[in-house]
Amino acid sequence: MTEPLPRDADAALVAAARSYFAARRARVPAFARRRFGPAGTLALHRHALGWDVLRAPLNVLLSPVLILTRLGAAAAARSRAPRLAAWLGTRRILLPTDVATAAERAVVVDLLELPWEGPGGTSSKDALARAILARPDLAALVEARSDAPALSARALGDYGGTRSAVAEMTTAFGTMGAGALAFQSLTPGMVSFAPGLAAIVAHQAAIAAFPLGGLLGTAWYGIFPAAAPAWMTLAITLPLIGLGALVAAFAGVIADPVQVMLGMHQRRLNRLIDAMEDAFTGSGRRGFAAREHYFARLLDLSDAGLAAIRLIRS
């Protein structure tokens, strides 16, 4: 068990750590451009050529569970149930994809310069220890914050999980654009996109089967549109959902450079560093807020709602 630190030594340790985290923030802009720019994200997404194609759609299904556990942790903390809050808050719900793991390694090894043991090769760099060891009076206190690694691991896990949420949103924006061009309607997902595509398929099939020929069939069904049967809509929806999940596995190739240009990656990395700094020097309650999951779920709800409305109207 670690002995309590004298107040002056504790303050010196916190000051050394804050200096380290300030230096990490200064590295964020260059790191984001190098790792998440066009060349960096292409190198990163080569890891998606494998089991990520299956993990990505499973993470789409698991992300609502992640949201519920984080909301439950917040509620437990407010209800003065710290053990339950800690247990819920440290659950890693999403499956670790190879792309997310590679991104986490880049953050740990290249940005934070901390030790890493895992996929991609081990690294013994420890800039935080060097910042502390640089002060002789703190050399014996490197292990003083024994709870910080667990808290930081949770923040890193939540950070890695945001990639799946951003990939979902990128796919949703793509279907929105396709729906606007093809159907002149709002389609924030494959579920709302499928009825429009099914209507086109049913329309073309009806024209081809019209007994008086295609020209008269076009005129007839221009006045009396053919309705797509439920089985056709379902048969088109399921492959589209699979296609959307496949696209989501590689959506970061487009999303990463755009996020760097808009400063989103930089802000997310700074939020991660803030959470890790609080874990080491503060209460550890700040955490890393994975807001992207909430936006992705709102798009899912709007997708399902619009699809239901269109099916009812048809």
C-alpha cells in the first residue's frame, strides 16, 4: 500500500504531471495531421481488412448498451453509490477493432509517449516518468498514483469507441446525400433509404411486366404508381444494412481528414488528455465523454422513424 505523500511532495508531483500533460497538448495539432490526415488514415485503415468487417456492425448494435452503462454510472454517482458507478463506468462494451487498437497505440506511443504492450509492438517510452524523474525530490514517487492507469485505460477505451460512432455518422451523411439526389427525401440511414429504392425497383418491374408494352406501362404507372410489397422492401433493407456496416468499417478514410480540417480530432484528443490529467492529478471523476455515440443514436432513431412513416403512408 502506498504511503500518503507529504503535502509539498504531492504538490510537486502534481506540478510535474501538469507540465507533462501541457507538453502533450502542444503535440496534438501535429499528431492529428500526421496520423489522421489523408496518408495517415490510409495507413491506419489497412487494419480494417479483416475481422473489423464483422466487428464494426456488432459495435453498432452494442453502442446503445455503452450509452446505458455510462448513463447508469452517472446516475449511480449522483445517488452516492460509488462502487456501482465505478463498475459501470469501467465496462468496455464495444469490441476492440483492429483500427481502433492501432489508433489507441498511436495515441499512447506517439502522442502520450507512454508504455504500450499489445498489438503493433511493445514500447517502453515513458515521458511521464521522465518528467517526474527530472526532479530528484520526486524520483521515488513514480508509482504514487497507482489508480491512474485504470482510469486512463477507461478513457482510452472510450476514445477508441468514438471511431465506430463517427463511422456510423459518416455513413448516415452519405445515405442522406444519396437519398436527396435519388429520391429528393431525407434518408439518414439504410433503413429509411430502402423503401425509396424498393419503390424504384417495384416501379421498373411493373413497367417491364405491363401487358401493353413499356411505353404505355411508363405512362400508366406514372399516373398510378406501383407500390413495393413488404417482402421486397425487407429483401432490399437487409443487404443495405450489411453494406452500410461494411462501408462504416472504412468510413474513417473520408471522415478522419475532414475531422482534422475542422479541428474535431484535435478537440477530442485534448478532451482525452484532460481526462487522463484529472485521473492522475485530480479526483478521476471527470472522465472522457464519448458524445459521438449520442449523436449516432439520434441518427438511428430518425432513420427508423422516417422508415416507419414512409411504410405507413405506402
